[in-house]
Amino acid sequence: MSAIGVGAVAESYQKFNPRAYLQNNYMPPRANFTSEEFAVPWKLRCLADAFATGKICGHTLIDIGTGPTIYQLLSACDYFEEIVATDYLEVNRAEIQSWVRSEDSGCFDWSPYIQHTCRIEGKGEPWKEKEQKLKKKLKKVLPIDVHQPNPLGSSLSQPADALISAFCLEAVSPDRLSFDRALWNVTTLLKPDGHFLMIGALDESFYLAGEAKLLVVPMSEVDVKESFAKSGYRIHDFRSYIMPPSLKIGVDDVQGIFFIHAQKIA
């Protein structure tokens, strides 16, 4: 185990500020929808392409470590009856619940994301319809601890048809061993032959969210592929994005982003 340990990581997240995190990562310049040379539209494209295959579908999708974001679920909501959001932090779960219930006028405005996703999916779907569809399908927002062998405790009655996760496991793991264990733990939530879509950071060691400076285990493309193979997955697609100098804005030291679509071997 790393010298800092899982407990210290959990402690560092108590200062996590969801609004600061959203400002740093989901506003311009990173959220520039004019081109897929920018980080956010690249991520939305990866997800839209994966779901467009029609192979990732079923009753339940679990989002591992949702954080305060919903963009990763926009293309998914056409293919599942129920979407379960999860996060370790109560402040993040509250952010998601506020958005679902349209409670807080200060909630982050996801409309540009929804509009862009509708555009690239090319189905002519009005964006407000997609927004309402996702809100309706986001039926649960649950606490999770990916470092526990049973990450959701007794909250889940049966395994999910698919998992999705964005910038979670590498951001809450002090070292590679912890990352591998966390991936193994969340894999228990997925049924055999189920699909896992993950977006994450490449070669990042820290990021900022308000007063919080969160340490990240630096992962290479090879590391990610090895970890998924060890946890019993077959990889269907792997893409990587190099962070251009214009998007290195001092809120982290991320060098790139990976996208992986893997299937759990029965």
C-alpha cells in the first residue's frame, strides 16, 4: 500500500468543493463545443459512439463515482430503464439530486452538454426531452465506497447490466494496487458479459477542487489495459486524448484522457 493510504484519501475529500470542480473542468476552455479538439466534446463523442453500437443496454446501469456531473449519462439514458448514480461524498449526491429535482436555481447548467449530445447523436431528439428522460431514469443516488469488497453494501438486489465511470478510480486510489482492488470490487456489481465504460485521467498526480488538493495515481494507457485484463475483461475499444497546452490551466497536471469499453468475461 501507498504511504498515504486509502483512509488519508478519504480524509482529503472532505474539503472537496463540487462547484469549484465543475468550474475547473466543465466550463470553458475545456468545455468548448466548437470542436472535438477540446476535452469535453471528445468525451461526449466517445460515449455517443459506444452506445450507438446498440450492444450496451439492459435494465440497470450503475455510474461508479458520479461526482457532481451528469454528462456521462446522456447517451446512456436511451438504453436503460434505470440509472443508478453513486458517490462517496454526500455533497456530490446532493448536487445530483438537486439537478434531478430541479430544486436549486444555482445548479450547474448542463443544457449545452445535452444540446451537444443530441446534435452528435443525430436522432433529431429535442434536448429538453433528453433532459427529462435522464431525470426520470435517475431513480437512485446511492453512497458507495469502491475500496470495500461490497461497494454498495446491501443497496443492490441484483448485478447491473452495465457500469460507467468517469474520473473516479484513479482519483481515489493512492497507488496501482489500490486501483486494481477498486476495479475488482466494482466489477462484482456487474453481471457476466456486462459492459463497463470508463473515462479517466492519464499521467495525472493531482487536481484541485476549491481548497482541496486531491492526489491521483498516475495511470498510463498500458496500466489501464493491464488492470482491466487482470479484473477479467475483454477490451472492445480504447481511445486516448492528449491534453493540449491551451487546456493546461493549472487546476491539475493531467497529460491526457483515456476511454475504455470493456466487457466482463463470463
